[in-house]
Amino acid sequence: MAVDYTVIVVYLAGMLAVGWWGMRRARSKSEFLVAGRRLGPAMYSGTMAAIVLGGASTIGGVGLGYQYGLSGAWMVFTIGLGLLALSVFFSARIARLKVYTVSEMLDLRYGGRAGVISGVVMWAYTLMLAVTSTIAYATIFDVLFDMNRTVAIVLGGSIVVAYSTLGGMWSITLTDMVQFVVKTIGVLLLLLPIAVVKAGGFGEMKDSLPTEYFDPLGIGGETIFTYVLIYTFGMLIGQDIWQRVFTARSDTTAKWGGTVAGTYCLAYALAGAVIGTAAKVLYPKLGSADDAFATIVKNELPVGVRGLVLAAALAAVMSTSSGALIACATVANNDIWSRLRGAVRPQSGDHDEVRGNRAFILIMGVAVICTAIALNNVVEALTVAYNLLVGGLLVPILGGLLWKRGTAQGALAAVAVGSLAVISLMAAYGILANEPVYYGLLSSLAAYLIVSLATPATDAAVLAAWRERLAGRAPEPVSEPVPAPQ
């Protein structure tokens, strides 16, 4: 394994080096949080694909393929569909808003009264998303080094916290581009063909497995519908996704670059399902479907290639983890802390906004690592995150973009009712049940419609300012740059 270890160590060292280099570019709030809104199509597509395809999409996607065959692609496929929908229908408008968080968008649309409560819900979502990615380090480092779970989480999490804290979105963007290339080579170009060949080709796979493994709907209609509700709609409103949209150089870049990334996700979904199906042929009696990825990598790949593919899995986890971490810190600082202290914008010109956001990434990073050590179930944590996001925030966000009669009171009611319904129903039915997101979403919609229609329409001046933002005619507030590191 010496060669494999070398590949992994070089990869991890490279991530830290890129983080250090990115620190020199992050000299203002805009550069630190949204890479100066300067990403072109190629870099935007790569980083967007990297953040949405994390450990759940890679290790979990292969596990679903092992359990259900080709229909196991649906989870990742719905992520790709959500990214395509976001890019085609909403990304241009989102990019033109020139904001930093989803809650800022809600304040602009509804008149400045929805920020804190929506920020708390979004913070909980991004925190749990970062935690699920951090937990996944334990699986990868266990395969690599037979490492203790807690040590693995601290090691992997500390590397991500380090480069994210140093350079913010610039460091994360640069590392994501590396991770995108590593994932493409490791999973699509190496693991996929090798797994199919080792399993005897598609003919042998079809002969060895039940026919339902090749049924595109074999996973079940209700499961697919739930994936659409959670992941497709979740892609439309998540702070981690929107913060990447804010990095686009133009609304055209956001639209077409995101479309390329969404199409890539569809191919990645099918690849994971095929790899999992091949693993089922080779290892029909694994104790857990989630062991399929590690097992086929460890036993079937040659030296060196194995290290690169494990680096690809590590890249998948790191890209999602770093994106969720900076989103969590951005929401905590800009939407919660700054509002609670009574100043959305700093009052003095010498206030170091980069230093403040950097401190919040470090604080949130420590919180994520500690939470990941305390929790064991990745699926449950991810389900909690997306149930809160979709049940609490989908209606007021899409309502604000699509329905001019929606009001601030309606938005607040939708967030509060939807979030409370989701939490109550998860306690009643269980975290993994489908009912919480179904009924939480319906209750949020009902509250939004009823309260909006029962309250006065949003002030005409607020709507006029909102339309100016959507048209891209309102300038972004300028933040003070900080001196470059010597």
C-alpha cells in the first residue's frame, strides 16, 4: 500500500498548499465569500459539480447500485435534475441579486423581516450537511490506514477547516477544481471500466443478477418521488449551492456552466449505479451495501490506481464538506450573529470583514468536527438536513421568486410552520420516514398562501427595489479590502 499512501499524502498536502495560495487572493469580503464573483464557465462548472457530488453521491451511490442495481442511480440523478432546474430557470436571477446568502434574498424580496428565522433554519441545514461529509472521512481513512474513527474525522476535518479558513471561497474553488479532476479520472475513467471488466462485462452481470437489477424503476416509485422532493428541490434553495451561483462571472456563466455541471451529475449517477451492480456480482454477500465501494476498490484495483480512486472518494467528501462549511459560517456570521448584534453591515470602515468570516469558519469547523464525532448515522443526519431545508424554506424562497403577492408575514409563517411540522413529524414517524417532508411541505405551503392573502401586499417600493436587483441594475455594496499577507 506504500504507493497508495504516497498518492493520498501528496493529494492532502496539495490541498493545504492550494489553501495557502488562495489566502493571498482573498482580500475582501467578496473575494473571501464568493471568489470575487469572477468565475468563468470552466471553473464554475467544475466547482459546482464538485460540491453537489459528495461522499453520499460517491460511496452512497455505489451502495444503492449494489442494493438495487441500475435504479440505484436515482438519488444522484435527482441531484443532477435539481441542478439543471436551478441553472436553467433560476440561476441567472440569483446571480444578478449580488447578495451573499439566501436570507439576504428573502429580506430583499419581503422587506427585511425574514432573515433571522430563515437564517437559523439554513444554518441547521448547512451544519448537518457538513457533519455528514465529515463523518465519511472515517470510512475512507479506515480503508486506507485502518485508523480509529475519531482520529480519522479529526484528521480529515482539520485539513478541510485549514484550507477553508485560510483562503475562503478562493481556496475552496481551487481545491474543488483539483477534486473534480481527481473524481473524473478516479471514478469515471478508472473505477467504472475496471469494475465492469472484473465482473465479466454487462452480459455476465445480467446473467448473474435478478432482472429487477436492470429495471430503471426497480427502487420504487415512492422512493423516487421522495428523492425528487428532497434532493431536486433541495438543490434549488440550499445556501451551499446558491453561494456557488454567486461566484459566477455573469448570469450566462451561471446558466450554462450549471447546465454542464448538472449533465455531468447525471453521468456520475449512472456510473455509481453500474459500479455498485458490478460489486454485487463480485461480492454478493457483503454485510452492508455501503461497503461496496471500499471493497471493490481495495480488492480489485491495482496499486497506484487504488490510491487515486480512494483519493477520488476523499475528493468527493472534501468538496461537499468545504462547501457546506463556508455556507454554514457565512449564514452564522451574516444572517444570525450580525443581525443579533444589531448591525447587518459593519459601522466602521476599518472593520476587517475577512477576519470575521475567517474566524466563523474556524469556529463552525470545530463545531462540525465535534458533532461528527458524536454522531454515527450519516443517512439520518443527511435526512434531517434536507427535511428542514425543504420543509421550512422551499415555499418562501420559490414563492418569493415566482409569486408577487407573497408577503413577509406569509414567508415567516411558512418557515415557522413548515420547520415545526417537520421536526414534530420526524419525532412521531421516525427520522427516515417520508411523512415529515410530505406533510411539512404541504403545511408550509398552506401557511404561506393563507397568511399572504390575509395580510397587506408587500410595499410597492420594496417590490420595485427587488425588480431592480433581479434585473442586475443595483450595485453590490463594496467591502473594505485587507492588506495582502506578506
